[in-house]
Amino acid sequence: MSDLGGSTAVAGADAVGGEVPDLVAEPVWVRPAPPGDMFVSLTEQLDNVRRWNEERGWGFGAGDFDAVDVTPVSHADPFVVDVVAVYLPADDELDDVRRTADELWAVISDQHPNAWCWDEKCWDLSLVGRKQVRLLHGIVHEPGIRRVTLDLGAHWQPLNPVRSIDIRSRESAAAEVLAAAAHFPRWVRAMDGITVPFALLSGYQVTLVEPESWRRLPCLSWNESRETVSLTAHWADIYAPRWSSPVCRSGASVLTLDRSGSLTWADPMSAEAPASSSGERDVRSPT
């Protein structure tokens, strides 16, 4: 049994006449089965959003709720789940992306004994504001309530870990992961990096330090010993064997690109892309 929580097998071993060929063992990680009670139904999720809408004054009307299809659909992968996600408009303090992150984090925080977020430890929130995030280029924030199919185990590869910066794309989840955490507190508390991965929110970039926004992202985790859910700002360019990078399989809003080439973390025509030593824009591709 591997210390990564799954099992390993020897690739290519074949007994012939009672003998095993002298082959090099190549470990193959078998994903362990997660708890079966992590998620709740779409109907219960929609009821959650109705309650939060009333309690927190989000302003959604009956038409927003009536438009959400709650027909159950089963998924073979235990980490793939349909989520009722919310996307809020801007208010007087925060833009739409930051307000959505801030409000969903408030809901999540109320569900656990302890909660910690990077912006709560900033030197002066009056200067930088709450939830300093923006969306990866190509992801669109459209206010409303939508059903989204999420793969919460995407890119989780303990034996061959990946970096968010290499695999992030316009399918990378952002507010959708926070919505999942708000609906599924049992999923959050099941996170141990072994049977259930921690989650990189690769659809976001953290703008607390503007020149480093391209390599910072929020990370959601649970610490069992401290009974604490955390939303930390970490690096997108490190290998993360105990983390997934959830993606939206359907339902999320993205831009339709009209130029050739891979999706980049910033528009190459934008001043947000830092200049390289040659003076040209350093546009980093997630692929």
C-alpha cells in the first residue's frame, strides 16, 4: 500500500511457468475511494442558495431560481458532481468577482469551528480590500445562478504531480469550488490529501502583490487536528501531489477565443503581461 493513500501495481510483470521476468517495476497509483456522503442533492443546494440569498441580501429573484434544472444525473467518477453555483454582481465595495468570493467564503466560514483566509492577515485591509482575486483570462463572470458540473479530483496525480501554471485553462474552476465548499461541508472535512485531495482554485489569480499575480492562486484545505478550513494564497508554479485542480465540465461561462494558439494567463495585448528581458511580453501558457 502506498503512503499516498492508493495502491500500487507492477506494470508489465507476467508470470511464465512460475517465473516472473526481470522487469523494472513501474508504480501505478490507484485512486482510493472517497467517502460516499460528501455531497447533497441539487434540490437541497437550491434551497441553500434561497436561504443564503435571503440572509445575505444577494438580490436573486424567483426567475433566477426557476431557471435552474435540478434533474438528478449520476456520474461514474465519485469526484464529479453537479453544483448550484452563484455569481454575484458588484457592490459599492467590491467588484463582481471579488464580492462573489468574499460572500461564499463567509458562508463557508460559518459552517466550521475555525476558518482562516489569507486576506484576514493582511497588513491593512483598508488599503488592499478583501478577497484580492481576478479570473484567469478567458473565464467570464456573469451574475446569476447556474448548475455546473465540477470535477473536484481533476489533475490529482500523486505519483506524477502537476503544477497549476501548466494545466490551468478556461475550464479551471474558481467561484464554483467555493460554491461546492459552501454546499458540501462534509467534502471539505474529508480533505486529507490522501483519499480526498485539497483543492487549487486555478481559475483565480491572487492580486495582493500585483507583479506576482500570474503565479499566486487561492488554495482550499482542511486541517483535522485544528478543525480549520483554510483559504490560503499559494504559488501556481510548484508541484502539488496532494492537491487537485478542479475543472468545470459544463455550465460555466468562458470566452470564445478568436485567435490561434493556446489560452494564456493574460491577454497578450494587455499591460498585465510583464515584459521579458528582451522587451517582449512574457505570455505564459497553461499548456
